[in-house]
Amino acid sequence: MTKRNIILPILLFVFIFGGCRGEKTTMPTPTPSPKAETASSPTPVPVPSLDPMGERIAEMTVEELAGQLLVAGIEGKSPGEDARQAIENLHVGGIILFRRNVASGDQLAKLTNALKALNTGAGNLPLFLCVDQEGGLVSRTPPEVAQLSSAYDFIQKGGDPAALGRVLGAECAAFGFNVDFAPVLDVWSNSKNTVIGKRAFGTGAEEAAQAGTECALGLMEAGIIPVGKHFPGHGDTETDSHLGLPVVKKGVEELEELELIPFRRAVEGGVPALMAAHILMTELDPILPASLSPAVVDGLLREELGFDGLVFTDDLTMGAITHSYGMGEATVKAVEAGCDMALVCHGLDNVKAAYHALLFAVEDGTLSRERLEESVRRILTVKEAYGVDDTPVEIPDIEALNDKIKKITG
């Protein structure tokens, strides 16, 4: 091989492999055309929230959450300072009216409209406007409205409980209410019982269960939220819980044979709300009244009966509670037990005590924010399901309302 033939391959080798160890040549990155960029990066489509209610609740302050758990009673026949403070400062979830608040049909409609306007102005969630309208002894309608008989007498005369529910609902709706603390689901099994008596639909469990549930469904047909009461059964008592604490010495098996039958039927029928009674059920909880007892509310009602609806307490200003508990203490215990809304029917000071006790309980860890959110979710679920809003009602047609009442009373 000649010298020339040897050098040429060596030069070629150096050129190729020597170049690989030198500076890298950066290839220019191609710039995509606007058309290509549009095709590869489409405009994102907003994804709707899977839990808009949860997002709404998460945005609420602890103060707003605590207020939603309270139903306040007010004084007067027009909104006074107590109503203004309860709504604007305490953000209460509901207002309950009594006979002390009623003078006439026009006045009552104007009162509920004014309360709604206050609530709208405060920017709160829509207000539960509540009433105990059972007929008979417990009636809150204005004097010009025809009276209904008690539940027991109505059924004994062959009345249709569903029709009764629809008429009770019409009465509530006419004056701007959206929650009725009715029907009574207690069984009038103790003849010495004076606080329930003829407010019950019957002295037997099946009669009370069927009529009570049908009445609740009638209220629901009328667009009113029924609240069955008084869980787990106030019919076999002699003490009036407005004055003292009734005691029931029955275990779950005995309750299942009588008292629980109407409540179980109501739960199965889709009744959205129940009220817990101020009764000491010694076999379930020897210390705490049912309304403050986790064993009764969370255990018996929610777990055993499978109820996930709204649970109200009976009025926490009743003697059965106030003789042993402060207002704040009772309110916190009720929420710990599994109740969602505490009724504080008398006194702005009591409403404030309940409200501030809830805030302090969250602050010191007795209650979690999540526990308040749990109840507010139930409250909002019912409010949305029944279209609760703060739209005012027109002045009611009393004559038309009385015609409906006469049709079912003869």
C-alpha cells in the first residue's frame, strides 16, 4: 500500500470521530404555525362542580354555620329588635312563631314577609319559617280562620289524614310558613297523659302510624316540610315536658312493639324531618334526655331506624331541659347527640347563649367545623328540595282557605 493510500483513511477517521467530540450543533426548534397550535391545544371546557352544595358550605364562616343550626322564637306582631338581631347578627336558620305573634291574617302575612325581607337584606341562606299547626288544641292560625279539630277526634269521625295534611299545608303556605312541626306521631297509650292526649292520631300503634304518615305526606304534597314528633315517643308519659322531665323505662324491644312503629313508618315513607323529645329513656341513656343523647339520636334514630333526614330538638327553653342544663350546654349536647337544629323559642338572650356556645365549642374542639357542616348540609338539602326561599306571599284569601277547611270537617 502506498503512503497516500494509508493517510487518506486516517484523515477520514479523524474527521468523522473527532467531529463527534467537538461542539454540538443545535438544530433550530420549529415554530408551529398558529393553526397547528390551535389544533393541539383546544380551549379548556369548564367542568361543573360535582358538589356545588359542598363548595357553598365550605365558603361559609363558622358564625354562619352555627347560626343555621338555630331556630329562634321572637316577640311581637312585627319584627322587633330581637328579630333583627337574630337574623342579622346571629344568622339563624329559622324563626318560629306562636300565638303571641298573631293578630289577623293580614298582619301575619306581613310579619312573615318582613322577616324574609330582613333575611334577604342580611345575605343569609333562605329562612325556615316554622309553626306548630296541628289543629285542635295546638293551632296558630289567625282568629278569622276556621278551626280544625284535634287529630284524634278527626280520625274518630272518619276523616282522611292525607286531606288533613293538605289543609294544614294550605294554612301554613297561605301565611308564608314553610315548616310545620306536625304531625304528632306519638301513640296515646297512657290515659293519664295530658301533654299529648288527643293531639295523637290514635291509641294504637298501627292507627297512629298510618294516619300520622299519611298526614305528613299530605303536608308534603302542599309543599310544606312536616316534622314528625316527639321521637322516640311521648305518648306513655304523665309528666309534661314543658314543666319537668318525663321518664320512660322501656328498652328498645318494648319501644319497637309500640312507640317506634309510627316513626319507623314515617322514615320508610320519606318524611324529611323529625323532632327529638325531652324524655329520659332510662334503658337507653340513664343520664341524658333523648334530645341530648347520642344513644337515642345517633344510635336509635340514625343507625337503627336508618334516618338521615333533618332532626330538630324540641324547645330547649322547656322545663325538662332548663331545670338541669344551661342553654349553651344543652345546645352543644344536642348537636353532639346528632341533632341538626336547636329550637330556642323564648328570649333573645337564650338564642345568643346557644349561638355563642356553638362558636366556643368549635374553638375549644368540643365540636368540629365538619360537624356543623354535616348539619348545614342536611338543612340545605331540605331547603333546596322544598324550594325554600324568601319570596313574599300575597295577603291570603281567608274565604278560600275556610272553604278548604269546611270540605274536610263537614
